[in-house]
Amino acid sequence: MHVLAAGGIADGRGMAAALLLGASAVQIGTALLRCPEAKIPSARADAIGRAAHPSLYRASGSRPRNRSGAPPPAPYPVQRGLTQAMRDAAAKKNDIRGIQARAGQSGGLTTVDPAGDVVRRLWEETQTLLS
């Protein structure tokens, strides 16, 4: 059986820990979002980099969190379609208030380096820790 570790892993320490705990591989997500190749608006990239602690939203993807008494949000595919024009306009203006800026909890560990450099650095950090 193979185990893939994912979630909150954005540095060599996280990768080494996952591998030492038995993972066969590690999936990196947020660590690559600020790379130029991701082509996300700079306002979103900056917000991800400043995120020392993730924010909770009333609705996130297909898991609505509604404790406010407001009507529940539309399900994910509908919600995304309803907000597409708003998100596109905000991205053109580089306005974080309208950009859907989801990211994982490791945003504070990210850099704006090219993806190849990030992957090489993560692997080198991991190798150093495992040797």
C-alpha cells in the first residue's frame, strides 16, 4: 500500500516528517502557488505570503460553514459560476477583496521563486534532514 501525504507541507521539515512517518510520496500545493508559473494575481500571492494563520470563511468550497443565520450559500459549482464575473474583475484590478484567494495553512512558508527552484530546495532540505 502507498500513502500520499498532503496538507500543510511546504518545507523540507514537513516533507521529511511525512516520509519518516511512512508516506510514500508528498503532495505540495500552497508552496507552489506564489511561483511565477502559477500566474495568480499579485494581490493573492501577497496575501498567501502574509498568511501566518489561515482565515476561516463562512463558506469554503463545497463545505458551507454557516452560523450567522444567513441563507446557506449555493453549492460549490453554482457558487463559483455566480461569482465568476466578480472574481475576473477583481483579478484584473489586482483587488484582493474580490479575488477567491484560497490557500493552505502553510502560506507563511512560501516564496516567490520559480517552481523548479522551490522543488529543488524542498528536496535538498528533505535530503539533508533524512541523512
